[in-house]
Amino acid sequence: MNQFKLFASGLSADVDEDVLMKHIERVNKSIHVKGIVIMRDHQTFRSKGLSILEFPNQEECKNCGKCVGDKALRELNYTEVLGNELSLCPYRPGGMRDKTASNLFVKNLPGETKSADLHQLFAPFGKIFSARVKYNPNGTCKGYGYVQYETKEDADKALGALNGETYKGSKITVEHFLASGSRTASFMKYNNLFVKNIPKNFTDKDLVSLFEPHGEIVSAVVIKESPDASGNKGFGFVCFKKAEEAKNAEDKLKNLSVEGQNLFICRALPKEERRKQLREERLRAFKDCNLYVKELPEDITDEKLKEAFEQFGKVVSARVMLERRQNLETGETEMKSRGFGFVCFNEKQSASDALVTASSQPILGRFLYIAIAEKKEDRLARMASPFPMAFPGPRPGGMYPVYGMPPYGYPGPYPAPRPRRPRNDGRGRRRYQEHPGPHMMPIQGMPPMGMVPPYPMQPPIQPPMPMPEPLMAELPTDKEQLGEFLYPLVESKAPRFAAKITGMLLEMDIKQIHSILMDPAQLDKWISEAMRVLNKSEQP
């Protein structure tokens, strides 16, 4: 194994570096881990459920006599950490994880299947990079999983041998994995139809008689009002043996008039897909009426949240997002607020009133952060933009931000990168120029840095200058220079952990670091959360 790093997924949000290290020691005390990095959200600092484990190389292991990463992979993979299955694979950034040619999709798996079972089933056909089953909240298999081989040849061999085979009484289907963007309408083959607007007196036999001319039917059922009721709910399901026959029946019978009603026929959606569709329809229906509420107290409930916002108008729904947390004293798992939730009004005006009021008065005994809710994909796209709206327009007095000056609302000096000399000064030490850099030059109309003007600053008489290039574009893009830029900012807030927190920030993507630097409140919150985690890790 050339790489001595393992990529871990499937972790609970409560798992930090200390919990993961103790778990490894419980499994095998001889496993020597050099370092653990929990990947966290750059805004909330919450764990993403992913981690990177670093192990000694071959030479280091010969000296210390302890095992290397490949043995750790065998012994730690598929073990349970705080109720979640730990899934490990070699860490290869930007490489193997992007190759779909050697990735297989396996469906129709029995409910008791575990990831270790899937790995064992496919292991005889080649070296497996990763194997993982998707689970329901109750711990049972959702019926499908993924297996990725080191090579495409091994994946093809497994597909030919196992597709259509029976595993634990279930006939499994093995296919080459297709990314969601590659799945076209022709790829979607289905044999189960949803039929709506059927007459209230229709029975299962009537539904079979209607669809039987178009192909062999496996099952047909009309959904009744109750088990003993004679009438139905107006819809049912028809399952054909072949997908082509189902498509033919859909095309021929769609909009057919039966006892004065036009039939509606479409593919029967799985429950999760149907929920997603309904959620999107709901988002469109309540556009700009749904609010995202943050900084909620830990003991908040859906009822309390709804009651607090009913003063602004009729609340359609209010939901607090919860998570399972382990009580360190009792060891029991409890459902606690994640600190945010959603409130949906029936009118846009009510949502607007709540937004305006929240900025001037406390709700639930505190000032809350409230914004219009947006889809996760839209939010991620906005955050990933190289030019986020950190400075949407001129600041008070007609002034625009100037590089080297603190951003609007930032409490204190905002340092700029120091000019650099060559790496070595001849004595083995790294030196920097100590004369003032360009960011220390006086600006016309502004007092010298560090001095308070004796009179209120007047807005400039001349018209505002055109907006310069965004400040983010002038921030360092080199990680080493960015570290020098970050360190004094972090040191002013957390001198004890300045080096560690700076290193944690530098683990992020450059754009994410720039985004945090453009928002002082976000930087302060990030540093505070990092201090909390580091303090917790030092506790015995």
C-alpha cells in the first residue's frame, strides 16, 4: 500500500478526534495512528461525518514494531462507532473516488445485509477499493449498495458473475454505476405504474381487466379507504413483468376516459423519491414564505417555535432540526436541537414582517438570525462563487472598502500580508521585512492608522469612485502566505491555540478561507467553535 492515509466515512456528528482515537485503541492497541483530521463544515464547524487517518510509513513501522495502514484497514473497516458503521478506504484525493468505470451498483439486497457482507460477496473477483451498503434509520439495509474495484476489469468480472444471482433468497441486480448527471430518460426503465382517477367502485379485478391486454401483469391493487370498505381512494398500482409492456400500457391508456374520468398514469415512484418531489413542489408553492431561523435555544420544540412566530401571521409549519447526541454522563442517546429550524408562513408579507422585526427585537428571549430559506444546492453554488456578495455596495459615507483597512463592522485592525524576503537569511532563520508595507500608507481623508479623529468623519465631497476589484481577489492565494495572513487574526482571539486553529483553517479550500475572512462575525464564530473543540479534546 503506497499511501498510508485512510479515508473514513459514515461517522456520527458527535465523533471527534478523541472519540475516534479511543475507538481505534479499543479495537487494537498496536495500531499506531500518527494523526486524525475530522472534516468539518467551514461555517458551523460541525463534523461532516468524514475523516482522514494518517499512519506511519514502512520504515517507521519497522523501527517501532507496530502495524501499518493496511492492517488497520482490515481490522477497523465496518466496525461500529457511536452506533454508526465506520467505512474505510485508501485516501487518494481526486483519483480513485472520481472513477466510475470500476464502480458497481448493487440492488435487491436483503434487509439484513451489512457492508461487510457485500465486501465478502464481491471479494473473490478482485481487489476492492470500497464496499458500502445504504441503511435505513432503523439500521436495516435499504436494498442497495455500491462496490468499487481497483480496476475496471475486476468490476466487469464481478458484474458478469453475480448479476441475476440469488443472495440470501433474493435475486440481486448488478450494474455499472452511473452518476446522476449521466442518467437519461431512456435509462429509466420501470415496470410499476401508478394509476389515478379510477372509479370509486373499481376492484383489483377491474384494474387487471383494464391493463391485461397490454402485457403480462405481475400484480394489480386498488387502494381502499379501509380494509373493510367497498370503495377505494381513487388510485392504485399495476406491476408488469416487462418494462416495455408497462411503457406501452402507459402510452395507450393515459388520459383514457373511464366512467367520465380521465386516467392519470405515470411511473410509481419510490417513497424517498416521492417525498423529494413533494418537497420541491412545496418549496415552489411557498417561495419566499419559508424562513431559515438560526441561534435557537437547545430546549426549543416545534410547538414553541410556531407559537413565537404566530405574532407575524398564520404559520403553516414550524420545525426544529434535531440530532442524536450521546449524554457523556449517562451514556444514553438524546434528541437535541441543532440550533436551527424553519418557519413557513402562508403569505409572503408575514415572512417579510418577521424578517424586519427580528433585526430590532429579540424573539424567544434572544436575537435570532433569520433569512429566506433556500435549497441546499443554491446555497452551495452561492458560497462556491469566487465573488460572494460580501460588499454589495458602498458603505456609509459613500466609501468603498480599501485593502489594508478593516472591513465594515470588523472590530480592530485587519492585517495585510507582510512583504517577504528570500526564505533564508544565511543563518538558517526565516526573516521578513520590517519596514511598513503598502497597506500602511496613509489614505487621503483618513486619520493615521491607530489614531481616533478628533471630529466626526465627513463623507467625501467628490462623487464616489468606481467600485474597485473585490477585496477577495487581493487576498493571498498561496497557502503559506495565507497562513501568515491568518495567524495574527487568530492570535488576537485565541493566542493559546493560534497555531492549531490556523492549521485547521488552512485544511480548507482557498475559496472557503477567503469567504470566512470576508465575514468577521463568521471568522469569530469559527474560532470560538474551534477553541471549544480543542478545549474539550484536552479534558481527561
